[in-house]
Amino acid sequence: DGELEVTPVAIVRIESVDSANIEISGVGTAAGDDTLEINTRGLADEVKVSSVLAGLETTIDTGIGSDVITVGSDATGLNGIASKLNIDGNDPTSGSDYLYIDDSADDVPDVYTLKPDNVSSNDLAPGGIDYANVEHLIVTLGGKDDTLTIVDTPPGETTVNGFGGDDVINVKKITGLTTVNGGDDDDTINVGSNAAGDTTMRNNTTDGNLAGIGAQCASLGLAE
């Protein structure tokens, strides 16, 4: 246990041989050409990313164990992710990896986009969060009237939680098993290739089709 302070240089690499429990946080600005690379290697690891320094692109590789990665601060949600973040769950030898992207602490309306390898929003730095080799993806929106567009989902299992607020969730295409929970308040879920609703025009699926719904929707509705 303890704290590791990294003064940004060109490239910093951190590797852990044993099972690791790592929390990454920080405020300020790096030089702009710096990178931070963390490889937890084997065994089951837990990594929490509360914030990322501006100008410090950060890459996390959790190795071959069954890992849990959480992105988002308990106080400010995703607002502290001030640089590009890359996450590779790697392929566990047994079990599976869980990636939680949690903006539930954010109390400002946001716009999110979910792709099979990326999550972006107006809270995040340009480029958002790239992810790969994650078997379970759980995305939780903020507490206000948010808009999420699902361009497509990864092959594993994806869960989207609308949380609070009158959210609009557009489901254009899904590849893996997908669950959409609207959460509290009055939410709108649009499904179809042209789904494009927002908080000003909530129902917008003109001339779309369902050809892209290529997997089971375990729950496509509103959770109380």
C-alpha cells in the first residue's frame, strides 16, 4: 500500500507481477507529449481511474487475469478524465474482465457516444476512452437529462444505465448482448438505424430499420 507520484516524462511504464489494486488520480497538466503506461500483468486486478492529467495520455493493460476496471470519480464522474485513456483488458486465461464507465456523480446534462471500441462524451478529453478485450462493459450516465447514442456494441455483454434525469438513448446497432436500463424519471429509448433523438426532439427514428440489431436485447426498457 502507498502512493506513487509520477512526474511526467516522455514515457513512464509501471508493471505489477502480483495481483494489483491500483487507483489513478491527479490534477494539473503534463507537458503534452508524455504518456503513462500501466501493465498489471497476471492474476486478478482492480484498477480505478478517478482522473487523468491533461496532456498525459494514459494506457492501462490489465494482463491475463479476470480484472475489474472502473473509470470515473465518486465526486465528479468523468470530468477528471482530461487526456486520452486507453484500456486493454487483454484475454484472461479464465473468467472475464469488467469495465465500468461511471458518470453518475455528474450533475450536468451530457451527450455520450458508445462505439464497439470507444466511449466519448463532452466531459471527456478528445478521443475519449478506447477499450479492447473487455467481456463486460457497464456504462452509467449522469444524473441530469442526458443523451446517449449507441452506434454499436462490442461482442461481449454491454449494460447501459440511464440513472437520473429524463434521458434519451438511441440504439442504432448492437453486436453483443445488450441491456438498456432507462433508470429514474421519464426516459425515451429510440431503436433503429436512424435513431437520432436528443433532449429537444426526443423521438427521432425517421426511415430507419432494425437490420443492425444483431443480438438479444436482454432488457430494453425503463427500470424503476
